[in-house]
Amino acid sequence: MVLGYNTIKKMISKDLLIENANNQNIKSSSYDITTDKYILKIKKNQKPISFIDAQELNNMYEEINITEGYVIEPGETILVMLEDIFNLPNNICGFIQGRTSLNCLGLNIATQHLHPGFKGKLNISVTNNSVNSYIITPKIQIAQVVFEKLDKKVKNDKLYSDSKAVCHNKDIRKESMIYSDYIGKVVRHFKGNYYYIQDICMDSETKEYTIIYRNLYDREDSNVWARPAKMFFEEINSNRKDNITKQSHRFELVNDLTIDYTKQNKNE
């Protein structure tokens, strides 16, 4: 069921759905979300970027203050930060989509799904598919969010507010979340042993992302290990003599074992 004007107004009066809401943004069956004073401009990289190279992914953005306006050129894509602070209950989800008035100008707003329990700020992708340039400033009603009520409330362990949720309560201007997807997963080393990715951290000296993982077999020297993320996921020669699995990366995900292991771990 899509939430209507009266329900949205009642819930935001309790700081639900959107904590810093403006009643004027409430529509008959949606809420208009507005631009903050920053965007992330995507910089052109001279070489292909790996999805698991967090440092390169972070470096591809340039943060720009748009208080004086930013001109989005034809064919350009930017990430627009929203000033709205979302706070979804465990029985409500949301869908961000473009507004008709901007679609008619050739501005494409990427759709986004908001999970039940999500709390925090977001940025959205805006692409100028027009032949014209447009000026982006703060306080523009850039998109709309439609809220829907679920048939049943989501259990706490399935909510997006779980500690492993990628974007929950994060500073969207500063951190790429690409490595967070691997927390709680089982991986196989090219020599055949299995490991559990326990957490991701940053080295205080080098500022490199580091994988914290533990072995799923007995050994005497240590059960918990740390390795730079770049090295953890680096490509290797599948034909090297000690690569008994013939895999192409130092560690690779093993999804079937991840499911079994995490279920077992939860019940203990």
C-alpha cells in the first residue's frame, strides 16, 4: 500500500520517514526530496577501475560546493547529495524516482530503493541527457520518494539498520562502501583453505583498507589475520604451481559456504 498525504504528514510529525521534513514537500502520494549544498563530480580516470579497489573508487570523485550553482553539461553524470535525513520504520520501504518536470528537461534521476529500517542521508545519480546545460543549486526539489507499507514487519535481524548495512548512518561524502559487501562472507584461498571475513578496517599509518579475517580450520600460530585489501583481492596466475584451485584471484567468494556458515554461526 502506497502512503498518502495524511499518513506521510502524520509520520513525519513523529520524525519518521524523514526527520528534517518540510510539510510543503508532501504531495498526494509522495514526498519531494531536495538537493544539499554539495555534489560529487565524477573525474575521468585514464585506466579501468576495479570495483574492489576502494582507494581508486574514492579518488574518482571531486566534492564541489554548489551554493553558487553548478553547471551540469550535456552527457554529464553527477552524484547529488540530498539534505533529507531518512528514518524508515521496519514496515515501510521507499522508492526514489525522478520528477516529471525534470524528466521533461532531459534530466535522468537514477531510481533507488530504500530498505525498511534505513536511517541516514543519500546521494542520487543525475544524468543530463539533454542538449542543454542546467544549473544545479541547493534546495532544488530534485526527485520524489514514494513510501510503501509492507505486508508484514521485517524482523530485526533483516533490517537495513543492521551493523553490516553498507550505507546505514554513513557519511556519504567520504567513504566508498565497496568492501563492506564482503563482511560476513566465506572466501577460499588459492591454496585451498577457507576463511571468514570478519571486518574491514583502515591502517592508521598508510590509510589503506585492510581485511580482518579468520581461518575456518585449526592452526597453531594464529586464527585471526589482517591483509591489505588490494593484496587480498589481487589477481594471480591461475597456472602457478601452488594454485591448486586454479582460481584467478588470491581469495574468491564461496557463496554456498557463506550461507551455511553464517546460519550456523548465528545459531551458536
